[in-house]
Amino acid sequence: MTERPAIIRISESIDGEDARVMITLEWADTVFHGESIGSAGNEHRARLVGEATLNAVEKVTDGRIHLDLEAVATQDLGVVQVALAQVNLTDTGESLVGSALVSEHDPSAATVKAILDAINRRLASVL
């Protein structure tokens, strides 16, 4: 068994002015889905991906951890792009920060990785 949830699938769809993001994670041979729906504008996509990721993570932990997405962004850093995420542990108010390189022009996958990077050490205490 892996110590951390693994990314299985990132699904994004647009229906008119609404976008739907579904993140699928696997942990302990079980699949968990997180979903977020909001504005289809590109400027909202990273937040939708982040919220869907946190929704899936809370299911992985069976509600033992509560998380809020404070901020998410993609930033140029020299010749690379980096996804950044700030997550708040609701119960303690602690802020966690994670990052991931954007590879193959896939900012959604990098956003999921940045969220998991921010929270993975805290997940170990509840999984």
C-alpha cells in the first residue's frame, strides 16, 4: 500500500458557462472521487481543480481532516512554470503550502500535485 493517495484521473468538462472537474484518487486499494462545479472561465479552473482535489482527500480520510483552499496559482519561475497551493487545516488554522512543476502544459495535474504536496505530511497522521 502506498503511503499517500495516488492520482488516478483528472476529468474536466464544460457545459455552457459551467465547468465540472472530477479528481479521482486511490488509496488502500479504494478509489475516491472529488468534484467541483463553477464558472468555465480559464481564470477559475485552478481553483475548481483544487477544490475537487480537497473534496477527494476529505473522502480518503473519511472526514477526519477538514481542509480549505486559501489560494492556488500558476507562476512562471525562470524558464519553468510552477503550480502553487495554500491549504488551510480548518481544525487548527495551520496554513500549508505546496508546489509542483507544470509539465507538458498540464496545469491541472500540477495543481493536484501541488495540493497533495502541501498536505501529504499531515495526511500521514490520519491515514
